[in-house]
Amino acid sequence: MHPDGLEPGGPDPAGADPRADVRDALERLLLGGPRRLTRMQVAAAAGMPPERTQRLWRALGFPDVADDDPAFTLSDVGALATLSALIDSGFVDLDTEASIARATAQALSRLADWQTDMLAEVLTRQAEEHGRADAVAAAETLLPLLARTQDYVWRRHLAANVDRLLSSGGPGDRRELAVGFADLVGYTSRSRGMDGRELGAMVEAFEATVAEVIARSHGRVVKTVGDGVLYTAASAVDAVEIGLTLPDVWDDDDRPQLRVGAAHGVVLTRLGDVYSPVVNLASRLCSLARPGTVLVDRALAGHLRGLPQYRVRPMRRVSVRGYDDLQPWLVRRRPPERTDTPLEEMLDEMADEVLATEPDADDAGANPGDG
């Protein structure tokens, strides 16, 4: 006899909703037990002020619950105890605990959304065809495998960033990086004519493509937002290789075209995100780029100066939000084994002369107060 009184594949009690039955069992499995504690009881058990537990709960992205709502389990008490241990270790302080909770939640909530979509169909089918016990048993098998996979990927990313972690002088880390934006041209109008499956397939293909290309060229995906991706790279060459490769790899008659903007400069990296006028500049350049092309700022163009594999050409100056007189630079690959024409040589010399001059104030950055 199964502990809950149901044999695998056996009938549910008359009138019971098998999906609700599975949902309750999975919730207990995920939360480490039934919901029996109120917010005030969790705070008391953890030895924390209620307002602090509420601030952390909100930072994790969860809505408020009534003070008398038994929405919590003993696992919530244990989580607060773990946070206290982190603070005692000196790794986290009271001023940054909410920020770390928020950054962790933003990354893991997206992962949870994806995993829910992946598992929902399987678990629902198990419940309907074989009964509640088989669905819960499948979840009991899958969850540890997912947890171990996540732990492995997390450790590998920590190892990949160990130099940055050790050199960081504080909660933020200022570094010189190349920052790139890539987005799909006409995504909104194209997506209106798609059903959910078609749109999901295109988004999945886009994210898979950008992840592979960016990783191959030693870059890092900071975040993807529907029709766009923000990435960073330690070198200007890597950033440009990503920008030139992405439109070619993505190109297909059934897909919207891709465009890229990139800039180079000092960036603050904090809690997995990047902040700087350089980020804004890369975004503006992306919006100016024609489909299938890469525009860069003067600083990044300067890093490419003299490299034989690229052609760098100044474009017409434009005014965009935050930049009164911005000069984009178009980057293309130089065709291999081809002799430059006299005109191309002259254009190269003119570009070198422009890059060799001191940048003016409008090239150097955004207007004061620009966000």
C-alpha cells in the first residue's frame, strides 16, 4: 500500500481532482513539507524581525501574504538560518542581503519557468495515465538530477570567473570590457502572425544561437530579453567576432534579420549585471545599425585599428537620445586573399587619421543626466 493510501495507477476517491492531488503532493516535495507556518511564526523561529523577513520575501520576487496565512514550511526557517550563517561568515552583510536575494531570484525564477514548462506536460501525462503516485515518483527522480546539474553549472561558472572574483575590490567590480547588443529587426510585427508554438520555437532558436556563438568567442551572455541579447567580452576582437558571426549564423529566409551594436570602456559589473554609459551607447548603436550589420563606437574601433582582418569605416554623425553628435563606425570583415583597390587603401588611411585624432566631448560619452 502506498503511504498516501493510493496504489500506483489506482483510482482516486470519488470526486477528487487528480491534478489538484498531484499539485499538492509536488508542492510538499518541493517545499520540504506542508505549509503550516505563518510569516510571523517563521520570523520568530529564525530569530529575525518580521519586517526583515518581509523585505527578503519581496526581494525574492514573491507577493505579500497575510500575517495569518500558513503559507510557509520549515524549509523557509532553514533558509533564513542559512542566510544568517552567510552574514556571520562575512560573505554577505545586512546592506547587501536584499540585493543578493533579488539577483539570485531573477536568475532562478527564469530557470524555474523553463523547467516548469519542460516538466509540466510529462508530469500531467503521468498523473492522468498512471495515477498520482507515478507522477510524484517521476518528480522525486528528476528533482535531484536537476539540482546536481545546476550545482555543476554554477561551479563551472564560478571557476571561469575566478580571476575576476579574486581581483574585485568590493561589491562592484570596475573593468574595461566590450559590451554588445544584438536584436531582431521587425520582431514585433513578425511575432504578431505567429501562434504560441511558432513564437516559442523562434525564441528558443534565437537564444540557442546567441548562447553558442557568444560562448565560442569567449563572451558572456548577460541577459536575453525576448528579441535581444546583451553580452560582454574581455577583448574588442572577441566582441566584434561575436557581432559579425551572429547575423551570419542566424540568417534564414524565415527569420527576422539581426543587427548588432558594440562599445568599449569602463563597466561596473554587479550581481551578474553590467552598468555604464558604455551599455547605453551599445544599445543606441544597435538601434542605428542596418539589418545584418555591426556598428561600434570610436573606442572599440580604435582597438581594431591596423588589424588586417577587419575594415572599419566612420559613418555619418547622428543625434540620438543622450548623444548629440555620435559617430558610429561600421565594421566588416576584410575579404581574404584580395588585394585592396587604391580607393580602399585611401579609405583605410582616412579612417586611421580620424581614429588617430583625440576624441571630442560628444564622442567620449553621454550627456550629463542621461540614463
